[in-house]
Amino acid sequence: MATAPEHLDAPQSAPRNVRQWVAEVAAHTQPERIHWCDGSEAEYRALIQGMLGSGVLLQLNQQTHPGCYLHHSHPSDVARVEHLTFVCTEQAADAGPNNNWIAPGEARARMAALFAGCMRGRTLYVVPYCMGPLDSPFARCGVEITDSPYVAASMRLMTRMGAAALERIGRDGTFIRGLHSTGELDPERRFIMHFPETLEIQSYGSGYGGNALLGKKCHALRIASWQARSEGWMAEHMLLVGVENPAGQTHYIACAFPSACGKTNLAMLVPPETMPGWKIWTIGDDIAWLHPGADGRLWAINPEAGYFGVVPGTNAQTNRHANDMIQHNTIFTNVAMTAGREPWWEGLEDGKPAFDWQGRPYDPKNGPAAHPNSRFTVSAHQNPSYSPMADAPGGVPISALVFGGRRRSLAPLVYQARNWSHGVLVGAGMASETTAAATGAVGVVRRDPMAMQPFTGYNFGDYWAHWLAMGSSISKPPGIFHVNWFRRDAAGRFLWPGFGENLRVLAWIIERCEGRGAALETPIGAVPTEAAINLAGLDLDPGTMAELLAVRTPDWQREMEEIGSYLAGYGARLPEALRREHAEVLARLARA
Ligand code: OXD
Ligand code: MN
């Protein structure tokens, strides 16, 4: 039978249910060794040394980038694979038209065949982790079993991983079971399966973050969204920031933008020099768990402890904090490298690439030097704007929720929904141009409700009903807004400078939450007057603001028709209140 030993190094604190599951998995996957991760610095260093020895990591220049390493993934394994990602509920209708579905029995059989003996000759890592502060009642734990040292090391950067998480699992008595193997990295033998009814994840054949670091998209969004619905909270694809004004007051804002639409940049925004006294505090850059508080407000935690951010475009001008943060103790994946072994990517002014993201001598004929979805993995503690409130067990109170997407035209720079249920429609109607974060065509507009199209672990109809119910359960709901940093002119140039200047829009959002901020009512919501956004020190061409804020009735009528047909696809599961909100916007447009 298996070479897997009887938990030779299982820690004393390992709960019986975890040991038992590890034993079952080991018997099936037949690893050569089992390593229980304790999350220590020494363990991290040993993992890194092992990967340097086996060639999984390359050492970058330790003088200029101490503690930085480069991983080249398999060239076919560079992004999330939505077409191979499944939600396996007993009833197909519970997964909904928004998910790929296979019956759990069939999915289990398919995955059991793939996992059988797949860890022969490999080490099985047991990775206990906690999503959220270890002492937070809102945190949830999991155990990922993986045969990838890259995953084990990355989980230490991205989550609260190791002995303390294992102890909490012992106290909780329960955990999410996540089983992962890189398998053969064969796209024909690659599946990411979720079983929300039994709180399990099985991922085979990929080492890419979103498919393999199971705490992130698989647990903290797909499984957590299911748990959240049954327990009365929300798991959302949102960054979380504190915006401190010159008077020293901080408002917390949660923003849902699709993948690779600038969440990390906004989360670490450096205020422009023309806005002295403002400060941005990062709580999280990708995921928020929101809970109704006893005070009638929504309170949020970031379940993650690190960032898995898109690298290209990052530099001292676009995002000084991210740029500083990734100069040390960072794992880079699929960036290019200079002759002096420094990491390099498109958008860096200094240096030039000698090797591309596949390690080949750089040749512009082969395309960009760094892969457009190349990433950094880094602990949140390295972020100069990291908020001490990110570790607060009860989270932070939310003043505003902001939806957004990449739209060349149509959506104004910012607008505010009339109320919570109209805001749910604004979120449900979101659309954005696709990016390199998932495989498939880039730049195609697709519906991405609440930026959760790839991440909601159940039927969107039920999800919107849950959003509406959450609104009714809080007496002081946050304002709901929509932003579009990506509107372009007829020549295709971006109209808005973006990056740090986005603070000007956040400042208006905060004013609105405080009952100030001038706005014009339009059929789609309240749009700022041109004078309401602080433009001091910004050199915009005349007419730019008017174009950025324009709401064109015929375009919106077409958009609302499309949203109507899209929502109708959810049939009887579409909440009546959402249908009503949609009809009301159409009626307002007809009167405009
Ligand atoms: C991510 C994504 O990596 O959304 O955060 O794809
Ligand atoms: Mn994301």
C-alpha cells in the first residue's frame, strides 16, 4: 500500500477530524512524505530553499531584491480557468446558469480517478489556514492538502497559516476541506470543483494562484458566499479601504471591480500632492466579508493576509506603495528578468528585459516580456499603507459600497444609486471588458454582476435575493455607487487620469455619505455636477468632465434592455423586487 506513513510528524494539536482526513487522502494519493505546515519563518525558508534546489524558483538579485524569487508557471497555466471550474450542488438549479455544474457523485468519481496515486514520489503538504483575523468571530478556517511547495509557501504569505490556525480548527470543530494537486499540469486533466453543500474543494492540474491557492477564490468567495447566505452575511469580491480626510476622520469603503480592473491600485492609492492631508489605509485588495452589526451598519473584514496582485503597469508613479512593497520578500510569477537578475515588466521605466516570462532570451517578436497576468505574492504587512484595523476582530464599519467596471463609453465616471434595492440592480447589471486574469478573449464586454460572475458559489437569482434581504436587515445601509475609470474619447484615449486622482471621486462619494456633495438626479441615479468633483491642480481638457459625466438616454435604454434580457435568464429565481427596480429605471428613461 501507500508509502504514506502514519502521520509521523502530525503535531500534537492536530484535531482528530483533520488527521483522519489527511490519512484518507494520503492513502488515495500515495505521497512519499507528509509535511504538516507550522507556518514558521524557518519552514518558509526551507520551502524556498527546496524550490531553489529543484528549479521551481529562481533566485532574483538579492542585493537589489532581498528575499525575492521568480517562478515560471507552465505556459498553459497562467490564469483562472472558468470553463473548467464547477459548482457541484445536488440540484443543478442551485448552482444556477452562472456556474458550470456537474452532479456531485459524478464530479467525485472524476476527481478520485485523477487524484489516485498522483502524489507518488512527492511530498503532501498539510496547510491549515485561517481566513480572517485568528481571533475574529467572522473568520473561517480550512485545511488545504497540496503537493506543491509553491502553494504551501504562497499560502503562508496570503493567509494566517500554520499552528495557530490548526488550534483554531480544534476549537471550531469544523473546517473547509481543500484538496489540490498540480497533477501533470495538463489542460486536458484540469478541474476546479466546489462542493458547497459539504464544504469541500478539489482542484487538479493547475498551479496558478486562483486555481491552486484554495483559500482565495475557492474558499473565501465560492464556498464562503454559500455559507454567508445560510448564515446571514456576505462574501464579496471587494477591496476595502479607509479614506482619511484632512480633518482626521476615516470612512471605510468597499469596492467591487472585476479582476485586473485596478482593485490593488485603489486599495493602496497614494493621494495626489494637490490633495494634502488625505490618506488611504488598506484593509484588503480583493475580498471582503460583510456582517450586519448590532449598530445597524455593515461591518467588514478582509479574510486574506497578503496580496496576489497583477504586476504589469506597477511603478513608482502608478502605485508607489505597491512598488515599494515588492522590492523585498516577494514571490514573482511569470515576470521577465534583466541581465542583472532583477524582475522586470512592461511599465517599469528602469532596466530592460533579458529573459521573458518563460525564461527564453527576450525577443519582442514573442510578445510582451512579462505575461499580462504576471503576479506578485507578498505579505500585507509589507504594504506601507496597511491599516492596523485590518487585524481588528470585529472589522470596520462600511460607509459606501462601490461597483465598477471597464466600459469605453456609457457609464459615467461616478453615480449613486437611489437606495439599497436600486443599488442591487446597479450591481446586478454590471458589465466589464474581460482581462488577462482569466483564460479567453481579452477586451470583450461581458456581464459581471457585483464582479462575482466567476465567484458566486450558487444561483445568482438567489444571490440577488440575499443582497436584498441583507439590505432589509440593516437600519443604516451604506450608500451604493458605481464608478468607471475607463471611459474613452472618440480617439480611444482614456478621459480620466485614474490612479491617485481617483481619490477625487472617493472624496465626492464620502461627501454624499455625509449628506453633502452636489448632484443631478438622472434616470440611472445621482451624478455629480461638474463643480462637485475637486479638480484643483488637474489639467483636464475643456469638455472632458461633461463627457465623463454624460448619461445618454438612448444608450442607457439599450443597456437596460440588455440587462433585462440577461436578468430574465434567471427565470423564477429572479427576485420580484429586482424586476421592479429594472422596470422603474426603464420608465424614468422613457420620461427623460
Ligand atoms: C484575482 C482575480 O486574482 O480576480 O484576484 O482573478
Ligand atoms: Mn480578484
